[in-house]
Amino acid sequence: MKSHLILAGAGHSHALLLRMWAMQPKRRPEGLITLVNRHITTLYSGMVPGLVAGTYSRNNLEINLWRLADQAGVALVIAEITGLDPLKQKLLLAGRPPLSYDRLSLNLGCVTQEPKATSGKSNALAIKPLEPALSYINKAETSQPTTPVQLVGSGLAAIELALALRHRWPKRKVQLQAKPGRIPLVLQQALATAGVNLLQTAEPAAAKENPASLRLHCTGSQAPSLLAASGLPVDARGRVRTAATLEVLDFPKIFACGDCAVIDDDPRPASGVWAVRAAAPLGRNLEASCNQKPLKPWRPQRLALQLMGGFDIEGKPTAWALWGSLCLGPHPWLWHWKQWIDRRFMKRFQLQSMASDVSSTDSSMLCRGCAAKVSATTLKAGLDGAGLDRLGTAPEDAAVVPSSDGAQDKPLLQSVDGFPALISDPWLNGRLTALHASSDLWACGSRVNSAQAVITLPLAPPELQQQLLAQTLAGIRSVLDPQQAALIGGHTLEARESSPPPCSLGIQVVMSVQGSPQSRIWPKRGIQADDQLLLSRPLGTGVLFAAAMAGATNPADLDQALTQMQTSQHPLVDQLAALEASHPGHLHAVTDITGFGLLGHLGEMLGNPAENKPKLQVQLEAKAVPALPGSLELFEAGHASSLAPANRNAWGLLDPQPQLSGPAAVTLNLGAITKGSSQHQAILELLIDPQTCGPLLISVSKQLSETLLDQDPHGWWPIGRTVAS
């Protein structure tokens, strides 16, 4: 029976579950499986103290959820979970529609439990969630180099963090406030040896807070409050109560494990050890539940060995081993053991890229999004063969809809665009498609007034198709509504071939958009001598997504690209329209950079060189062309979009034209970059990289360029100018 299983949160249990499905696809339940997490990565908590101390870098303990979900055949939704409606079977998300599920698994981790005595009164920051706390610590590295550090907590996590901060900041005063009798003598001695001031007090508030200090709470854990608010059964710490099968009491088809849950008849403290051990029984019972088979109970071990890292008097790494009340150490061999265990855990997620043995011509490796365009050469040949060569020789971003009476007072513009699903999140994919299609009208000086959509859904049960359609349409509306545009209709189709999991990647959206320019239609051609060329955002989406299929893209770089891509550029159109009104005749040409890359679309702006009278030359500054983080490094490593080979024909613009006298249409000023170097080649690849939701490119007078850059210095990048050749 196919259904929708949602994994809420990317705790250790869910991360290991995805790894198991990647390694053993036959164990993955049928139907759509979606992982929802607030970040594109998840942190392995066992190495966080080492990160704080400076022993590890962030990428040493980050699990790449994008790649892991892709290899497991699971859709990934990056969103903040705000609530749960178990009666309607919906997971509530921030800033977007809820997700419906047939089965749900909760592995949300925990948050720091604030001491009652300081609740609502303290300026301290909780250590969990980890991401804000780590950002806080990193910011304090330079902004407050001598500020004392105050920690509150009595557990091993608080001790380990205190030792880590002592090692990181040897010249700062570090104080740990703990309850009397909670810290073993051997660990008290370790704190004293490291120079951590231990203050044992019954209530943290009894110690006078220093407003100028860095204050962190590491005072135990509790489950996120949204679980109790949803009506699920919880214990005193808000953890969801489950049966031994990990199914939530009184809520069949909802499972929970890790730090946000507790087995009602066999409770264990929140710990990564039990979260890791829960992965196998969780996977087994999710598979059984989806197949309507009996669930099997799991009894976790009573005690677990805990290894706590720290530093000796000379600042060298050491560790302690704790088993119940027994504490051994410190000893450097224990540290090596702990390090071996931690690195082995992370190595389990370094799955060999499924792309490594696949030909670049294999359909599974062909790029999606706007990189799925037909090449410019194939397009032109097809148009010529159909007798529509004029569409290829004078391409426009949008076309004027002919009027029956010939009136052109307020022309109606129309364009169409779409592509195979770029990502597995149907809502975000719908949003990206709508933004990409709207860009054609924006490049003509128009907002979108109305739109229609043709949506092809994958082969799936009607219930799943309904969810995918609703999410896709909601994503489209998230773009149209701020422009006060209406989705006035469309069409739905069903694919005739099964798509590989997740089935949400089988969605294809094509949109027709209509609108009228705010003043005049901005031309694609019309570049003049002494114009300044400005780009509205960095390039590089093509290579980032191409390399992501091979597991080579840094997840933080991919996350930044997605953030840029889903940001609407219609406010820039309003800005340009307002400035054009005060600077008439200064905006000469506009286009948007999409599948054919910067050079390809710049060539469309220049037109046929033989008809370029007076002849103009574009001078691009190589170092000025903005690139998304990580993209140039990927080019230098040999990665490129599957459309790049065809787009490289546009490099001909950089060479003198044999049939014409004079220089090339475009020159690339390298500056300090060595010609023929890998850096030079990377810039060339960037210039033809296909863009999804790419930038606007404008050609304006020097005066208007200066005004734009003064108004919004971070909104436009000057990349070159034009000269009479």
C-alpha cells in the first residue's frame, strides 16, 4: 500500500534510517517519504564539544541531508516545524502550507530546559538548539575577546562544554555553576586543573549575573513544546510517550524516538547513544506499519558507556569513560578511542556517490531546472525547419499579444516557461518555477497580472497526487499573490512512466504568464556606447546543482543558492521602473539570464554582429562577475552542468569574427588572472553556466548606473561596459 510517510526532524535516528535505505533500497517503504528539517544539514552532537574547542571544523560533524535524502530516495523539505495536528494528520510549517501524512515519525531532538529560578529573567543563551548557540560562540570570538564566560549546568554536557571553552579561550575567565553533589570528584579535579572556576550553588540565580559576560545554559533537556501543545501524551519533560514498538500511545501510525521521546514502560535518559540504537527498530517497525504487518517491541539496554572529552593541564586532548557511577580516566587513550568512534560514525555517511559509475549521458545524471533546456543550436535548427527562423534571430523574453483592434496603448505581454522538477520539495519547486517564468515579464518591465499552469504529476495513488498538486499550486501562488496576480486556470496531466523515488521529482510544471508594462516595454536589444552593464545577483546555480548530484557541493553553498533562487526579483522591477520615470531614456536594454548563461543571453542582446551598427563591443571584467559561493571551485574541479557543452558555443563571442573586420563582440578583461589558468577557465565556465531563477542583466547609462548603486549598493553588480569598436 503506497502512502505518505513524513520523517519530522533529522535527529540521529532518522539520519541512520536514511543511510540504511540508501544502502538497502528494498527496505524503504513504498510510497512518498519526506524528510522535514529546518536546516540542510544536521550536526552529530558527539563532536560538538570538539568543534567548540577548535579540534574539529564544522564540516567534520555535518551530515549532508541533501545528498543523504537523494541517495535514500526521500524528498527533502527545508522548513521550520511549528506544530502538529494529529487528528487531521498534518504537520504544520512556518511560512508555507502544512504537509499531510499517512504515517509520521518524530525525531526532533531536544531543547535546553531553562532553570525555573531564572525563567524569563536571564540573559543567557540555551546551548540547544545547537545552531544559534554555535553562532553566538563564533560571534563572541572576535566581538568580545576578553569577556568572561558563565555556564550553568551539572551534567556531563555542561562539564565537557566548559572544558572546551577553556581550551578555546585560555585567557578568559570560565565559570561553571552547578548544583552541589552532582559532579564527581574526579571531574571536579579536571575542571580545577583546566582553570575552570566551579561554583556549586543550589539555584543558578543565587550567583550574581554579570551583564557583560557570555552566559550559556546547559541545564538538561526537554522536548520541543510543540509536541505537548499538539495533544500527544508527554512526560514531565515534554517527551512523547511511546510503546516499546516506538508507536506513540493512543496514536497509531505516529512514531517517535530519540531525545524527544521516551518508552513509557522502559524509560531512558535523553542521549545520543539510545537515539543511535533506536534507528534499526524504528526502521523495522515503519516498514512493518506501511505494509500492515505486526510491530516488534524493542528493549533498549539499561546502561550505556559514555565517553567525555576534555584537556589535560598541558592542553592536550584526553577523555573519561563513565559507566553508571563508575568513572575512569583521564587518559589520552580514551580520547583516541572516542575520536575513533566519532569519526567512524561520520564516515558511515560518506556514501560513495551513485554518480561515480554513471555516464554523463545517462538520463539519471542530466541536469534539471532550466539546465534541461534544449541547446541553442538545436533550437535554432528546429525553428528554421519549421519556417519560424524569425523567432530565433530576434528572440524576446516575452511577446506582445496581438490586439484585434490594433490598439497598443497598454500592450499585453505573454511568456511561457517551465522545466522538470529541480528539487524534491513540491511547494518550493512550484515557487521556483513561478519565479523563473515571471522573470521573462520582469525583463520587459512588467509585473505578472495573471498566469496559467500545466502540471504533470507522477504515476501515484490519487491521494498522493492530490497532495503533490496542492503543494505545487500553493508554491506557485506564493509568487503570484505578492504581485497581486491571479492563477486563472491551467491543466493537469499524469505521466506515463514511473519516476524514481521520491516520486515528487516526477512533477513537471509549465507556466504561461501575462502582464502589462508599468510604462513601456523594456527592449532586449538597444545597448548603446558607454553603457554600464549591471547584474542583479550572482551566477552559478547550474554547476552547484550538477555537482550536488555527485555529492560534491558543499551543503551550505547549496542552501545559499536556494535562498537566492526563491527570492522574488519583482521589487527590482519596481525600483527600475521608478528610476526610469525620473531618468527617461537612460535604461537601454534588459534581459534575464537563464538556460543559455550570461554569454548566451548577452549575445541575444547584441544581436547579429553584421547588423550591429554602429558596432559595439562589450568589455566584461572577469573579477567583477559575481559567483555564488563554491561555484568557481567546482568549475576548477571539473564539474559542469549537462547543458554546458552546448552553451560553450557562446565562447565564440569572445573571439574575433572571421567574417567581420574588427575585434570580438565581447572582451574579457582578466586583470591579475593568468590567461589559460584554472581560474581563467572557471570564469569562462561561469559565463555560460545555465541559471534557474537567474539574474536580470541591464544596460544603462553611467548616470543611471551610479544612481542605482547609490540607492542599493548590494542589489546590483557592475560587471562591464560598452564601447564603440
